[in-house]
Amino acid sequence: MSRSISVKKRFDVFKRDNFTCQYCSRKPPKVPLECDHIVPVCKGGNNTIDNLITACFDCNRGKGGTELESIPETLVSKMERMILAKKQYKQYQNLLKKQKEIIDLEINQVVEVFESFFEGYTVTDKFRISIKNFISKLDVNEVSDSMEKACCVIYDRTEVLTYFCGICWNKIREL
């Protein structure tokens, strides 16, 4: 049988586990906390800090002398996981932002072809979405070439966009 757990060791375990039950996440003053043995004393467990975990009265009594299948994740490791997830989310947001910038540059490349033929005019935001869709299916250079071909054949700026769409759709069908 192992000796009782010292007050200092008990406090160190509580502090390590952020004064939170590692089974149900409840904290004082709602529940009294206790030190629980991960490997129970009756099964050969000892009082080393690595074998102790913070548990509330109810969870400790519910567990009793049974061994855990796995050690509950400590609050420190939960926090580390949350920090990592936040960092990854931020990196993901930056990636999406860069992808949007690239797509906008590609759309602008096609729009510039149109504007070089029809000075003082540009395409609508709605038509920019059409260009974006064509770029997602075709290479941006193919889409730019299609705009240039349409502008060289059709001289009416409103009809050129319809002709441009026809050229792109034909290329997509060929794929």
C-alpha cells in the first residue's frame, strides 16, 4: 500500500491540470477536487506525479479502482492543440487570400485585353465571374487568347463578350 499524497504534490497536480477535473472539466467551487491514481494503488500504481491526475469527487468515486484505457488529455495539451489549430487556420486564411489575389490577377489579365481594344470601357463585375469560371476550366493564357480573338473579329463591345463566351465554351467542350 502506498503512502498518502503530500499536500505539496496534490497542489502540484492541481496546478499542472489547471485546477480542472480531467474527466468532466468541472472546477471548484462547483466540485471538490481530488488526486486520482491513473494506475490504481490496488493494481500496483504509485504516488509519482506522472501517475496522478486531477479528478472531481464524483468522477474519482465513479472510476474507483478501475484502470483507464487511456490517460485523459491534459489542459496543457488541449491548449497546445488549440494554439496549433489557430495557427493552421491563420495559415489557411493566408493561403485563401493569396489564391484570391492570383485569381484576381488572372481575371485582370483577360480584362486588360478587352480594355486594350475598347478604350474607356471595362467589363461588369458579373462578367468578371464568367471570366473566373472560364479560367477555372481553361488555362488563363487560353482565356486571354480567346478574348483577343473575339476582339479582333467582333467590333461591337457588347457582342464581343458573347462571342468570347462562345469561344471559351467550345474550348471547354473540346476537353
